[in-house]
Amino acid sequence: QVQLVESGGGLVQAGGSLRLSCAASGRTFSSTVVGWFRQAPGKEREFVSASSWSGGRTLYADSVKGRFTISRDNAKNTVYLQMNSLRPDDTAVYYCAAKLLPITTMPAHYDSWGQGTQVTVSS
């Protein structure tokens, strides 16, 4: 089982940037996938981005493509989500989650979850 801890959330103005971190501990493999999801009040949890631990493949939701970038530092066992050009509709609790390959976008497919970090974008 992989343990995940998110950090880096906060309050930012529209057009600003934030970088979220997801520190992983426990059993990680090259076949591990780390995904980012978000959940706004009253809405379902939605897929944002995912990457294989090896970095060989990444996937983005259409709503964040070109604005968000997922990356990882294997030496630090950490996956990052760089968020640029933030908009008020990006406001949500952001979660990282882990599973084994293949990359999927369904939250139910992910086995391990962090506690979430709040991102608030003001207009």
C-alpha cells in the first residue's frame, strides 16, 4: 500500500499559479500510477491529471490541458502538479491517488488516497 500526503494548496488570484506536491511512502513501483483529482463543493470528484511513476506516460483532463503540468521527482518520491493560469472554476479540494498501471481517469480505480489540499482561486 502507498501512503500519500498532499501539500501546496492555498488562496491565489485568477491568473496566478500554485504547485501542489504529493509525497509518497510505502511500496512504489515503476508500474505505479499517481493521479490528481479534484472535488468542488456539491460536485463529483473529477480527474485532473495522471502520470506513470516512470514518467513514460501522462494524461490530462481537457479542462486543464495547457495550463497544468504533472511531473515527478523519483529521488524524493514526490509527484507535483504545477498549475498556471488558474481560474475561479479550478477552486476545489485537490487529491492525489495511486494505483497500478494502466492510467485511468476513474476515481474508483485508485487504491490509495491522500487527505486533500484546498485550492481557492479568487476572481
